[in-house]
Amino acid sequence: MSNISIGIRIPANLYQQLESYIAQTHLTKTEVILNALAQYLDVSEKISLSQRVAALEAQMLELKSLVKNTSSKNTSAI
């Protein structure tokens, strides 16, 4: 299957969140957008295993960050 290139316009705040997310996860913009689109369209099973693993790793990093932030807030409240 060949890849097709598309161009999109997104709001600046969404782009900033995308940039922040890729900085944390070390994924490419393409990987993040493909994974998000596939999840939204409920066709995740059609994505290659390596892309799915990368998406799971990104989600794990995000969860670790959330847990760390929550833990530090709880600790400082004590």
C-alpha cells in the first residue's frame, strides 16, 4: 500500500500541544497523527505492530508523567 501525503491546517494551540507531546514521547508528528486518526476511526488493527508499540510507549510515558505530577502534588500537600 502506498502512502499519500496530505496537508492540513490546525489551530496554533493544538500544534503547540502536538510539539510538546512529540518532545516527550520522541515520536514523529506523522506517527502521532496516524495513531490518533486510526484510533478515532476505530481502525487501529490496520496499523503496523511497530507503530502500535510506539503509540503504547508514548501512552506509557504520558501516564508516568501524570502519575509523577500527581504524586509530587500529593507529597507537597502533606
